[in-house]
Amino acid sequence: MHALRLSTVGLAIAAAVSPVAAQAPTVRLQSFSVIVPDYEEAKAWYTQKLGFVVVRDQAFGTDERFILVAAPGQPETGIVLQKSRINRRPDEPTMPTDYTDRVGKTVNIVLLTSDVTAFADGLVRRGVTLDAPPKQYPWSAQATFRDLYGNTFVVVGPLTAKKPGA
């Protein structure tokens, strides 16, 4: 009890002493990049197989595009399909020129769904092979699959959706 009281008091003092903690800006994940060798192939897979929608597809530079795909109805958080570069751009001298070694090397990408089983069934119907079928774990249910380049996705959430009134 005393330890809890002391730690609570310590946190209150730290917050009062540190104006940065009280005024910290909010932060949210907007996007992350998946390195792809071909824009059209990647866009087709993410929209047709995964069921995502194209939020933005804008050309820039020489033979480059900014393609952002996201879950339907959630355009504020998505995946940038970024093509590996070979040549350095003069307007971005500090950007790496070659990402080809990163294709298929992304760490797990986690998707949250309201029904892991139904989502996984939809993937299979669209031709996606699951690495692991839906299974209940102590923390959540999950299923795993890979995109066409080998990037691993983990789908988490309830094993099945709760029925209304249940």
C-alpha cells in the first residue's frame, strides 16, 4: 500500500516538474512502407486479395508513385507501396538508393479485425494461402499469411464475431 502511494505521489511530482509530459503532442501511426518491385502487381494484390482500397496513387519524379492503400473505411492509416530505387534522386540526396534487399523482409504487420475466422475465410476465398489458420491464444485469436513478396501479416481479434445480444 505504501509503495503504491509513494509511486503515485512520485508520478504526480514528476508530471508537475516536467512540463513536457503534460504538453506532449499526440501521435498516431499514419503509414508504413512495404518495399515492392512492381507498383501495379502490388496494388492489384493488396486491393484484390487483401481487400484494401487505394487511398492515393500519385506520380512524382521519374517513374515513381506514391501509392497508399488502407483497410476500407480507414484511410487515415495505411500501407505505402514503395518501389525499390536504383538511382539517387537529386532532390533527396540522403535517401537510400536501393531497397531491393528489403523486399519480403518486413517484420510482422498486424491487422485488427472483429472476426478472425471470417476475415481469414475471405482471404482464402480470394486465393491467399494462410501460414497458420485461425487459432485462439490466451491474449487473442490470430491467423497469419504472407503477401505476394513474403511480408508476414498477423490478423488478431476475436476468433468469431459476437452475435448481437449475446
